[in-house]
Amino acid sequence: MREELTRERLVLLMKELARCAPRRGSYQVYLVGGGTAVYLGWRRASIDADLFSEQERVFRDIQAIKERLDMNVEFARPEDFVPPLKGTADRHVFIDTIGAIGFYHYDPYAQVLSKVVRGFQRDLDDAREFVRHGLVDPPKFRALVAAIPDSAYARYPSLSRAGVERSVDAFVAGVS
């Protein structure tokens, strides 16, 4: 069993990724899920670091880094589980630049949608923290979800617009 991901260990992971990144170019790496919660202090620890980058070569040494740091790293983003929200690319939250890597929290609205749809207690607690800290505005969240085109649900056969909107409405009612 690997060690828990604390904020200190997450920062160490970020530094290691930057140290091992290809020398040419610049990269963006996004923290998702538990990594965001741990980095922002909402949780003491997580079992893994969920990361995403469109520039996958930045993760070329991830196996060695995972072994050196004795931690679990997964590659995931909300759109792996829920339909994309319009404007996600404009809502990532900057964390820091280390070496050639800009680190960001993945779009808070997309993260909250994924957590609300999954519906586990820890996910719902995290989703409420996004709202409590002003990273997600409930009416805007509801509007973004309502604007998802029906065609986007085709990629997610276990989801329906009605089910997603029910979950979102219940969440928003609970935080308003």
C-alpha cells in the first residue's frame, strides 16, 4: 500500500514532475478531485493524485516518480465521467509555475459536476467546499449543466439529462 497524498507530498510530486519534464516547451498540468481538496486544505489527505494534461509527454517519467515517492497517481478529468461544460478551458484556477510546468486546479464547475453525479458523501462534501470557498456559484453551475447539449449525453450511456439535472438541483438546493 502506498503512502497517503498530503499537501506536502502533493507539492513534492509537483516539483518532481517539473524536474523530470521534457526540457523543450512549456506544459500545463491540472489537479483534479482529491488533489484539489488536499491542496486547498479541505481534506488532510487523499489516496491518490488525479492529474490531467493535454501534453501527455510531461508524464513520461511518471512510473519512476510514483515509485520514488511511493504514491498513487491516476490520470483522470471530469469529462471522463460526465459531459463537458461549455467554457471549461477558461475556468481552470492557477496554482503555481514550477520549472516549465504551470499547475492548475481543473475547472471547479466540471469537478463539482463529476462529484455531484457520482454522489458519494466525500464527493458531496468536496463539492460543498467549492461553493463555500467561492469557486463555484450555484446558479451559474445549474445554468452550465442545463446548457449541456442532449447530444453530449450519448457518450455517457449510464447518465441521463434528467438524472444529472435532478442530482444538480438537489445539490444546489442544499447549498443555497
